[in-house]
Amino acid sequence: QVQFVESGGGLVQPGGSLRLSCATSGIFFSTSDMGWYRQAPGKQRELVATVTTTGNTNYADSVKGRFTISRDNNKYTVYLQMNSLKAEDTAVYYCNTGGTALPSWGQGTQVTVSS
């Protein structure tokens, strides 16, 4: 059974930082590209960052230079370090396989950027 368990969200002031984690099970993690997605209220879910099996990364223009995605193949976990957070980063953040997401989604973790 595929499972994604996201954690690490919270309320942070503009300019602050958060580190999200996503523990996975039921997938061939070491051979899967992974991604972080987010969905803001009233908007469609969007892909914000991906990391390939070889560690290559790619970012949406809106987060480039502020977010860093990484993975630990020994822990089947993917991370998202978010710095210089802005109000427009407020969303529920999810992880899934990169590129083409699997149909199963976790509960996500809420990130709220507000003063």
C-alpha cells in the first residue's frame, strides 16, 4: 500500500523558514523521482520541486533560490527546506512521485506564512 506522510508545517512569519519531511512506504523509493506539491485555497495543486534518483533537482520559478529539495534513500524520506517564506507560499504541501504523481496522496502538511 502506497503511503506518503508529510510533516513539519506550521505558522511562520514572512522571511522565516520551515523544513518539511515526507516519509514514504509502498513505493520503490530509490528508483523513483520524487516531488513536492502544494495547493493553496481555491487553486489547483502545483508541482514546486522535484529530485531525481540521481539527485538532480528542479524548481518552479516561484520558489527557485528559496526552496531546496533533498532525499534520503536509506530512510525513504524526502525533504523540503523552505527559506525566505512569503505569504504566497501559504498552502497545503504534499509529496508524491515526481513528474507523474501516483493516485494516492497523503494528508499533506499546512504551511501558513503570516505576520
